[in-house]
Amino acid sequence: MQPTGTLRGIAAMLMACAFFACMDAVLKNLSSHYPPVQVMALRGLTALPLVCLYTLWRRETAGVFNRRLRWPLHLLRTALNMTMLVLFVHGLKTLGLAEAYTLTFIAPLLMVLIAVPMLGESVQPRHWIAIGLGFAGVVIALRPEQGAFLSTGALAILVAAACYALSNMLGRLISRTEPSASLVFWTTFGMAVGGTLASAPHWVPIQPQHMWLLAGLAISGFLGQAAIAEAFRHGQAAAIAPFEYSALAWALLFDWVFWQAAPDAWTLGGGALIVASGLWLARSEAPKAAREKQQAA
């Protein structure tokens, strides 16, 4: 991998985190006006036209509508993404962005565990150390002495992180035989159609003043997806993935600017431990990933 490629990938990952943080800020705003299931449906509905245009522009419609698509895996992944987004929106009703992000950062560590039965990968001692430190960070961030384990918002975010981790592993499994465009299209389509049907009985009319929020939701979500795809296309995953933690800086900024809120020392301390464990794991995996890439070449 050329250094310029890795730097380009890092820049794209930083942009992706900024766009996704903007999207999550919009989701938090919408969560105070609409039910979580409807917010999930709006996420799919607003993104679907842009995803369709992007698929046509890249001329990947053949891969999206291929008869050999692994439908059971696509349906399961779509259901996981829908559940993840509903729970995440529910958690944002009571938690700040920084608090929610701190808990979701456990997802990369969960992926290590899920990869064992699903992808046949082995867990090394360094993996167990990183996982243990990460879970310790979650315990610290949850402030157990204050009964935070009983917080429905925190539990919703943790379950959302588990759904996200499992969804990503399914994505890796599907991508072995299918293009990434099929993953993006069918997940977005499932959220749009499934979310609309699920929320129809309790649909809340969209307020005119929120149309600009929906436009921001569509644009930020689409640009985030495009940027993260660009990141992993040009750089080494082990070198790029750690920069996903830059999202926490955006969350802190948005919490302070829009909601005049700041996380306490427990959240920051737990988040620091989770981030440190993830960075250490990514750093230890980088030489291995580089060797595997050289052997494949």
C-alpha cells in the first residue's frame, strides 16, 4: 500500500465520521418529535433516491439485482440494521451524542468475538486483553454505582452496538460473493419499505419546518456512506479503522453547541479506555494485515 493511498483513506474516514456525526445529530433532533420507528423509516426514505442515483452512476445495477443474491443474509442484515437504528434513536432521547458514541465504540471489539463462529477466525490473547479493557470501559461509562445499568437508553445503545457489530460481520460474509452496492441498496430499501410499513399505524405527520432536517439527514447519511467506502478502498483497514474514534470529538462539539451538554468524568474515562483498547488492537493487527496483503499480491 502506497503512503498516499493510506493518507487518502484516513482523510476519507475523517470525513465519513464528520458526516455520520451530523446525521446522528439530526436523528437526535428528530427523535424528540417522531417515534423511533418512524425516524428509522425517514432515514431509509430520504437516502434511497440518492443511493439509486449513485448505483446508476457507478453502473452497478447488475450486481444489485443479481439472481444469485443471498437473500436470507440480506434480510437478516436489513432486520439488524433496522433494529440497530430504532434502538439508537431511542437511546438518543435520553443520552447525549458523546455518551451514546462512547457505548457504541464497544462494537469493534464485539466484532472480534463474532468473527470466531461466523467467519472462522481465531481470537489471540491480545484480542482478549483488548476486549476485557473495552468492556471495563463500558462498565466505567455506565456508572454502576448510580444505577445506570437500569437506564433503558444505555441498554438500548449497547444492544444497538451488538446489532451493528453482527450486521458488519454479515456484510463481510456477503461481500465475499457480492458487490458492496448490493449491501447499501438493499439495506436502505429495507429500512425505507419495512420502516414505513411498521410505523404506518402510528405515523406522525411531518412538520414543514423539519423538511430541512430531512434534507440534511439524506445528504449527510449518503456522503458518510460514500466517504467510508472510499476510505477502505484506498487504505489499509487496520491503519484507517482507528480514525473512526474521531467521531467522539464531533459528538462532544455538537452536544455543547446544540444542547449545551457535556459528558461527565465517568463517561470520558470509560470512553478513553474503550478507545485505547481499540487503538491498541488495531495497532497490533496492522503488521499482520500488511503481511497478508503482501502474500496475496
